Amino acid sequence: MSNKNEENLKGLFEKFSDPAEAEKMTEDIRRGEEILRRHPAPQPADTLIVDIKAKVSQAALRQRKINLYRKLAYRMVAAAAVIIVLVSITTKLVEKNKPEKSVTASAGSKMIWDDTDLTTLTTEIEQAEEDILALNTDQNGNGYKETELTELEINVTEISSNFWKG
Amino acid sequence: MTKSDDLARIIIGCKNGDSECFSQLVDIYAGRCYGYFYRMTGNKEVSDDLLSELFVRVVEKIGSQKGGSFEGWLFKTASNIFYDYLRDKQRQKKLFELEGNQPEIKSAETERLEDDEIDKLQKQLKRLDMDTKELIMLRFYSELSFKEIAAMRSEPIGTTLSKLHRGLKKLRELMEQ
């Protein structure tokens, strides 16, 4: 700390005026301050100092409590911020996982119930049934072999079981 | 340990809320701050109150004192307290007048007794304007450099130098009359 006792007053005045004027101004200040030194102000009474120290001690205690509550409040705010961040991260992670599951499920069902396969199988079953019906009709009139009929029935059963297997 | 190291230790203690350090701070600065208040107000009772208020405010606000000169901060706080007192006094005076009360008229005897209590310097200081008087007292009691005082008053150093020179010269002339 640079106090007035270490200050080069003349050097300071010389920045704003010529050296002779600076010398005179420095002397004016020195003599003015000498008057103040010759007329000291009264000192505070001892009882006042004791009273101030008591007040200061109480104020310091009050201030310590305030600072403690303030620190506590800051810590609570920090903890709340951490909790909020953690909750938001967790929520995001959960949300991120949810769509993936639904995509898998729909993909699975798509694999089992594909429309094109279903149509093909239905068409094949219908075709086989028509053949059986035709054979039954022909058996009565044209005399088809019994083995051909059995073969067709086996085909129908196979197609039907394939259909349910997917 | 040097004097400034000692002061730095006390200030750190105060910032940590140590009552003993505040007590030491009162011992170091009470005299100078009281001198400042007394020369500004010319009244011992008022100076007592302002000094108490100053140290309580120091306890409350010392946490906001960061860097710079502690004495600069302390005397800036003292100056603020003095001007708060002055404004309050003006408000009370106006309120008193609005209520239709006559200001208290001091008897010649009371005035003579009060004048006996205050010294010649205090009488002559009343003849200076408030700004010049405050500058002289700040310089004398805070022991701050012109650079610090100029920074505290938010004015160029040349202005501070010139005002203080004029003020002290006038005070000397008044005292020599």
C-alpha cells in the first residue's frame, strides 16, 4: 500500500505545474497538514470502544449464522441441480430405449404375418381344395386312382401346417 | 512479521468471522475514524453513533472487500455513513418544518458552552464547503495517497491535488486570522 508518507508530493505537482509552483504548492500542503497535527481531534472514550467491541462481536456472530445459512442454501441448490441433471439424463435414456423395443416388436410381427406370404398360402390352400373337390367328382365318373387322391390330401395338410408355422 | 502482514492477517480473520480480529481492527482504526467523524460533524455524540455504525457495517460488508487498499475501503464506508447521516438530518429538518414546528433556537449561553467545547480548528472548518472539508479530512485521517483518494472520489488526480491545495491554503489563512 502506498500511503501519503511514501508519496513524492513535489514530483506529483510537477506533473501539473512548473517546478517553482510545485515547490510552493507542496509547502502549502505541508503547512496546512501541520495545522491539523497541532489540533488533534478528541479520541473516542474507552466506554465507547468497549461498547463497539460488544456490538461488533454480536454482529460477527449474526453474520456467521447468515453465512452458514447462505452456504447451506448454496449446497442445497447445487444438490438440487445435480438431481435435476441426473433425472433428465435418466429420462432421456429411458425415452431412447422405448422406441427401439416397439420397432423390434413390430418387426417381429411383420416377420410372422407378412401379407404376401399369407395371400400365397391362402391361394395354394384354395387351389388344393378345388383339386380335391374335382378329384372326388371325377372319381365317381372317370375312375381316378386312390393314390392320387391321398397325395393331394398330403399336399393340403403340408401347406396348411406350413401356413401355421409361418 | 511486518505491520502490513499483521493487518492482512487481521483482515483475513475478520473475513472468516473471527470476533477477536474485529476487536483488533477496532483498536487500530477507531481513533482515526473517530477523528474523521468528529471533524466532519463537530459533535461528539453523533461521532460516537457514526463510529458504532461504521464498525457494525464493516462486519456486515467485509466479505465484499476484495483487493485494493483496506483503508481506502474503510474510509469510503465511513464517508458513505457520514453522507447518509447528513441526508437523514436534512430529511428530519424538512419534516420538522412541514409539521409547522419552529427549529430549536439555541440560547446564547448554550452556544457559548458548545463553542468552548470545540477547538479553533473546528470553528474554522465550518467555513469551508463540505466537499473540501471532506477531502482534507480523508487525506489526513485515512493516510491514503492522492492516487487512492482520487480513485475513491472518481475524479482525476490533478483535480484532487488542486482542491486539496486550495482547501488547506484557505484553512491556514482562516487559522492565522
